[in-house]
Amino acid sequence: MKFSLLSVLLVVLSGCVSLNSVSLTSVPADRSKRVAAASERFIFMGFNFDNDYVNSITSDLKTQCPNGTVSGVLTKSESINYFLFIFWKSRVSANGYCVPGKMASANDVIRKRKPTDDGSEAAPVETTEPAVQ
């Protein structure tokens, strides 16, 4: 009797956490101001009809860094399973650093250096690639 009660209790209280994906952008030299945002949603029996809950993370990070650029962003997507995988929670979190200064715009251009055959660097060459930060 005690064994069956213990078994049922362990099944009810069991859970599992898995990390689905991780991504990291370039980490800036100035890491004085840290910013963070997270969003999560409970899911029943795997029925998740949209991922709109994730959209608030970007605006939360921008709000915490109004006069700069958020760089060195580490994003994590996690799933936390409860009670025989009937209920679970999907959590997405982002941590980064607010770098004060000019914010990137669509008109900014990345400057690339074209390498030469002798190993020295040539003058910067402007390309039409927009700056992404």
C-alpha cells in the first residue's frame, strides 16, 4: 500500500525541464548596464496556437535601453513539463547589455575591409548591407 501511494505521488509531482535553443550575439566591451526580459505561456496537451507572447521581449529590452543599443543578447527557449506531459510551460528569456550612444538605423552602412594579397589591410569599402544591432 505504501509503495503504490508513493508511486502515485512521484508521478503526480514529477516534471522535466529541457533547453530547446540558445543564441548569442556579439558581446560589447562596455558591459556596465545589463538588461533582461522574459515571457512565458502555459500549454495544455500541446495545443499552442500562436507564439505572440514572445513579441513583448523586444519592446521590453528597448524600453530598458531608450538611448542606446542592446548588444550581447543571450536568448534561451525552455520547456518545463508537468504531470505526465499534459501541462507544460514554454519560457523564452533574453539578457543583454545596453550600450549608450547612437542607435543603429536602416540608413547606417557596414564598413568592411577588403583584404589584400600581402596580408595588409586595404581602405574600407562601403557596401549596401544595412547595419544590424
